[in-house]
Amino acid sequence: MEQKKGLSTGIIVFLILYIILGIIGTIQILGVERKPGVVPISGLPEVYHMILFFLILPPILSISAVLIFPKLIPSLLLKSKKIVYRRYKDAYIDIDPDVFNIKKFSIRAIYVFLLTFGLLAIIIPLMSDEVARAFISTGTVDYYIDEGLSLRFVGIVLFAITFTFVLPIVIGLWSVGWTLQDAGLVHYTGLEGQKERWDKLFEIEPIHSKYNNYLKGYAGISSLVFLISIAVYLTGFEGRTMDVLMIIFTPAMSILMMVPSYIVYGLIQQKFEYLRKELPEAKKLAEEDLIIKK
């Protein structure tokens, strides 16, 4: 497997934007005067809690996810598919994955964002205000309650759940599909006897397609609807303009948040060539290999 070396210009730009976002976020967190109190889930004052949950933990957990998930899950999937898809045989195509191609990164980043909010659309409605209270400083929780704002939709709660808990898992899940795709794994069925039997159909498919389709089922238009519904809900409360703007820019923030982990994934991607072990190499098919010209 050959792979283009070095980061693309687009990825470097995203990395610079990520660093700028981190600096702006730190300045913003430190520059706001906060009421005394601690956040129960961390036991820290709100300012330190926000630095930990918004700036430190997300990249650490996301990088951990792309180191662990692709190492464990693809092997299990390949073993389990021998039972579920017994008719299929596995092979690989020697491709250049070009991991740092900006178009490929952009598409993958969009799906990361959509799946993140697709899962949030399931998690947030099920979350009780008691659980949400654990993410809010004891010095401000009564203020939100008096305002009538559901604690589930308080900005500090939404962003902690999104970037610290859901996003790393989503990146880990998608990195499994990226690994299967970038390793060039395919499976096929029905090719036996094709030259002798013209009544038999065959199928050739990238292995990552089925896995990715399951994830895409939770990464549809409902993600955007959920995002918009939160923004609309917050507009009903006076003084929540900044929260609404933050919600609107959350997709861009999600994409930037995944940059460090994606770079790590790209740098270690070649280590997953072991998935090709003992698999035959399949040739690349051109249209003329499939279509009969008349």
C-alpha cells in the first residue's frame, strides 16, 4: 500500500483553525467572571471544569478512540462476518488511501458531525434534569431553574456531552469504517462458474459499505432538525443569543475538534495492513472488464 506523505494544505489550515479555536476558547473561559461553586461531575470550579471538559479531554479521548477502536473492532467484524455473510469471500485491492486528501477529510468530517447529533437526538431527550445538574456549577444551577430553562439545554451541559462524551465515541466508530476502506478490503460472492453459467449473478462490494450504512442510519437529516430545534428553543429565553450562536456554530466546532485525532489516525493508518494478512489480492476492474461492448 502506498500513501502520500505529509499533511495536505487543507488539513494544515484546519489544524491552524483548531489551535486558534483553542486559544479563543481559553481566553473566553478565563475572561468571564463566574459565581463561586463547583461542578459536581468534576468537583472543580466552573472555569477549570470548562478547560478540562472542553479543551483537554476531547482531543485526548478522541485520539485514544482512533488508537483503540480500529485496532480491536475491524478484526472482530471480519471474524463475525464469516458467520453472518458466509457466502462472501474476502480479498483486498492495493490502493492509495490518500488519507489527508481534503475532500476525503471533509466528507468524513460531515458524517462525524451528523452522527454526533444523531446520537445526541437520542441521548438528550432521555437525560433527566438531575443528570444534567451534575454538569452545572452549584453557584449557577438555581439561576437556570428560576429562568425556566430545561437543564438539559444549558450550554455547558450540551457542549460537555457533545465534545467530551459523544464526539470521541463517534470518531472511534467512524475510524473503524475508515480503516476498512483505507485497507482496501472487499468481499464478493457468486463468481464461481460465471464463465460457464450465464444465469448466475454475482456481487462485489467494499467491506466498509455495510458497516458505514449502519452508522449513516443515525446520521441523517434528523441531526440537523435536532440542532435547529435546540436553537429555536433557546431563542425563547431572553439573553440567550450567545447560546444560540454557539449552537449554530457547533457543526464547525465538531469538525475542528476532530482534526487532531484524524491526523493521528492518518499517521498510524498503515499499521492496519495486518487486516490484509492471508487475504488474496484482487485486481482493479475497469468498465470494459464488466460491460460487454456491442
